[in-house]
Amino acid sequence: MERINRWVYAVAGVLILLLAGLVYAWSILSGPISAEFPQWSKAQLSLTFTIVMGAFCVGCLIAGFLAAKIDPRVLCLCSAALFLGGFFAASRMQSLMELYLSFGVICGLASGLVYNVVMSNISKRFADRQGLISGVLLMGFGISSFLIGKLYQMFTPDAIGAWRSSFLIIGIVACVVLVVCSPFMRRPQTAPPAKSSGRSTAQDVPTGRMLRTPAFWLYYLWAILLSAAGLALVSQASGIAREVGAGVSPGAIATVVGLISIANGVGRVILGSMFDRRGRQTTMMLVNLLFIITAALLIVALRSQSFTLIVIGFVVGGLGYGGVTPTNSAFISARFGQKHYPVNFSCVNTNLMIASFGSTIAGALFDVSQSYFSTYILMLVLAVLGIAVTYGIQVSDRQVGCLVDG
């Protein structure tokens, strides 16, 4: 019965992450804010996204440490309250500091808190399909920015300050959805056994021991590099599209930017499933290659002023970025077990605190060069370094004789 009903819990998890992932819509949400406050630079607005990612990681860690002490349903309700308060405060902000605190800190904490709750509790019901369930859950998180962004543009008038009412509505909707879905976040009583693959079964490795393994830190570095590449693309997507498609309507720009989210969601399922079938090495290498292809496409698009190549580049980049997050979850579960997963998973997710500077650096590079060509080069360099780190993990595994392809 548990195996049949577990997909109901998965659906609730997807709905929650669909709302929790709205912080990734910053590229679209920030447009009307920039119009009301033209004195704020691209780098200053991009810093908001960096703060969101940092607070997101802190929220993940808090949820991880509290997982064994507080009912996950209570943590879900706390996240609902934070979303409501954060968006309410953001809708009334008048300064950068107020924006950083409301949307950046409070909404970021809310997102990270419920993200860990969903991933920790739902993944325990799918010990036999870690890559697949990570991809399915994170699909909701990935496509959130597209759906929220389109609805935001559809219902937000062009008038200066109209975004404030939209922010308030978003906060209310997020709160209601999390409250309604919170009962499905109860801890599972049993979990199906891990799928046999002919490889060693992962041990339940405590966090302290995990942090002493070279493989963890090499993977952590890889996650930083590729997450930074993805966040640089996501945070600057609207500007990248406008740089080539100067005559394209704002609605069409939003749709094209949203393709990153759609491809991101699809990529999370595809590459999460690939982790189950082909293992870590193949999955990580494919992510690296997808980002290299993305950078190449965008460079050619800028040189040729081809908006079609921008669209293709966004789709490929979304697929690549979609492979990072389910690999994080599946790697931690397969390599270090489920017993300490809430805290171990939180640790690997702190990579975003560093990776989020990818968006800030991309914004600063644009301020200096007035072109997004520098963003493409940044993505290319990060992906090439990712290839080196991927091979480094393989070498580390051989040295310690590791047989678990996590």
C-alpha cells in the first residue's frame, strides 16, 4: 500500500516545490522593480538573487538539523508563514536594504526550509529510485520560474509600482499551497529497499565522516562550478535575450526566458533517471558538455544576431542546469545513505552560497562591458573546469577502491 500511495506524496511535494522555486523567477520579477528604481545598477539587483541563494542554503541547513526534532509538517507551515511575510514586506519596500532583507533573506529562508523538508521526506519513500524521484520533485522547482514569471507578467500592469500588488498575491498563494500540502510531509513509516544494481550498497555515513572524504569535496567543487554557470544564465536571461532580440516584445522575451525553466524541469527528470541507469560519471560529464554547447551557441548567436540560436542555447542550458540538482540529491543518497541524508544533503546544497556569486559576477561583468559576451565566457570556463573535477572524482574513487557509483 505504501508503494502505491507514495506517488500521492510525490505530487504534493512537486506542488510545494513549484511554489518554493518561485525565487528563481528573479530575472522576471526584478524587471518592474528596476523600472521603478532606475538608479539601482544591474549588479545591485543581481545581489538580491545572490542573497536569496545564500538564505536558501541556510534554510536547508536549519531544516536538516531540525529534521529529527521537529515534525516536518510544522517546518512546512513555518515556511508558509515566511513566504507570506517576505512577500508582504517586499511589496512595501523602498530601499535596496529592505529588498535584500524581505525577498532575499526571508523568502530565501522559506524556500530552503521547505526544499529540504520535501526532498528529505519524499526521497525516503523512493529509496529504489533516487535519481528518478529527485528529478521528478525538482522538476516542479525548475519550472516554477517559468510559470510564476508568465503569470506575474500576465497579471501585473505596466504602471510603475503595480508589481507590489502582484508580490502580495504571490505571497498569499504560496502560503495557502504550503498549508494545504503540509499534511503530506509526514515522515514515512517504512521505505522500499534500494534497487540492487550489482554495486555495493551505500553505507549510512555520518556528516562528520562524509566531510572528511575527498570525493565529497571534489563533488562539492563541481556543484559550485556548474551551479554558478547555471545561475549566471538564469539571472541574466532576460538581458541576454534582449541584447540579440532588441525588437522582440516583452511577452516573447518572457516566454523564451521561460524555456530555460521548462528545459530545466525536463532535464531534472531525464538526467535524474540517467543517474539511476548510468551512474554519476556519465551524468556529470553530460552536464559539463551541455554547458559548453550552451556557451558556444550563445557566442555564435551574439556574433550573428540570431535570436533562434538564443532560443536553442536557452533550451540546452536549461537541460544542463537541470542535471545538477538531482545529481546532488542522488549522489548524497547513493554515496552516504539515507540515515543522515537531511544534514548531508544540506551540506552539499551550501554550494549555492558560493555558486550564487555567479549571478553577481555576471551582472558586474555586464556593467563593465555592457555586453553579455563575458557571461558566455564565464560559463565556458566553469564547464571546462567541471570536466577536470569530474575526472578527479574518478581518480579519487580508484585510489580508495570505492565500488559505489554514487
